[in-house]
Amino acid sequence: MDIASLKKAKPKINKGDLFFYCVFLAWPVLQFCVFYIGVNFNSIIMSFKSAETGKINLDNFKWVFKFMAGAEFRGFLSVTIRGYFITTLISTPLGLLFAYYIYKKHFGWSAFRVILFLPGIISGVVVALIFRWFITSYVPALIPSIGDLFADEIFAKTAFPMMMFYCIWISFGANVLMYSNKMSAIPVEIIESAHLDGAIGFKEFWYIVMPNTFSTLSVFLVTGIAGLFTNQFGAYDLYQGKSIPEFKSVGYYFFVTVKQLSADLIKSDGVPALRRYAAFGIVLTIITIPLAFTLRWATEKFGPSEE
């Protein structure tokens, strides 16, 4: 058989395998169509329907801009921005250093890798309940001198620090795992060459490992800014939806409000307000998109190169 015949020959398709693949992919495709395309398309339509009359106009967006100009939203925005920068500035360097420790296979690296990743494979609600139980019940028993420092009422008063600590702790395992996997992919020849040039210890980390890991780091930074207005910082899981007005982020406020309106929808009186929050979600998305793309451009332009 010549080359031309080989090019014309088409591989035979097994109908049984094709049916299996179609069935296997049907469920995720259906989920994508319903919960992404369908939900977002419906939200866009709802956002242009007046909350009072149901007619197509821009009344919902006028309400959104008026709400965003108020003191309440500025408080939510302050918590959101502070939470993002605090968690990013603390978790990023710590995650990189722990990942480097694991990458170098120092004492206990294998055990640390498993322990750090455990919170990532357990339900967030369960982890939050364990965290709250440990802080409020077990810590005072282990260290009696602390007294009532971690009692429930103090736990509520120190909500913001607790939320920040919880967010850093819960995200630590996934970050470390991704960073360490990327570090493990660095060719051995590059490391050996760097050692010959005197790049040992911190110099190896800063000049060799960091540039080769920066692509993964930039993904975490971009996805973090993309989810800026949906991040609750663990507030709902930790406080079971209880009111903590001074520590509400935009994501927490949005989630709790829409959750309540969705419950009211069963009683047929939650639709008007949901239209306003559909417009609110679209405005937040429009704000987030340029931020995410700008950060991506900045990391690609000014970030260290692997070369």
C-alpha cells in the first residue's frame, strides 16, 4: 500500500465505543448547558426586566449603581479588597516556601504533602465545622491559660482575623501541591547547571525555581482576582449565615441575599428582587473581566521568564 492510499484510509469507528463516549460525555455537557449557559442567559434576561413592572428597561441597573454608591456597599468592598490582599500576600510566599521544602525533599516532606492537602479533599462545610469546634472547644482545653480567648463570643468579635486564617489554611494544601508539582517538572539539567554556577539555596529558589513556577503562580493570581466578588472568605461556613455586618464581603452579601430570595421564590414573591441582583451580578462581572485580563497582561509582561 502506497503513502497516498494510507492517507485516504480512514480509521474504523467502533459503534460500541462511540456510544459509550457519548453517554459518558452527556452528563457533563448537560450540566454545562443547564447550569452555565442556561442560568447565565436567564440572568441576562432577568436583569433587563423591571422589578416593579416586569417591562424591559434599565431600572435594575439604575438601582445597582445607586446601591454601589452607598456606604453599605463600600463596607462590603472594603472587606473584599482587604481580604484578597491579606490572603494573597500571606498565602502566596508561604505556599511557595513550603512547596520548595517539599520539592527539595527535606525531612518529613512526604507526610507534609499529605497533611497539607487533606483539607482540600474534605467538604468545606465539614472543615469549617471542625475548625470552629477546635478553636472554641479544644484549644482552651489544651491551653487553660488562654481562658475564654477562643470562646464563642470572642470568636464572633474576632471574625475577620478568623476568616483570614481559615482562608489561608483551607487553600494552603492545593497551592502547595500545585507549586510543588510545577517545581518537580523543572529539568534536572537546569538545576545541576545552576549549582555549577553557584546558584545554591536561596539563589536557586529565586533565580531558577521561581521563574519556572511563575506560570502557576500567575494562574492563582488571575483566578483570585476573577473570583474577587464571589469570595466569601469562609464567612458563611464559619458563622452559618449569622449576621456579622462589619465583616461582610461582597460575595458573602450576594450569596446570603440571593439564597434568601431564592427561598422566597417558592412563595412567588422573590422574583422582582432577583431581577435586581441579576443586574448586580452582571455589573460585577463587567468590572471583574478587565481586572483579570489586566493582571494577566501584567504578569506575562513583567513576570520572570523561564528562559
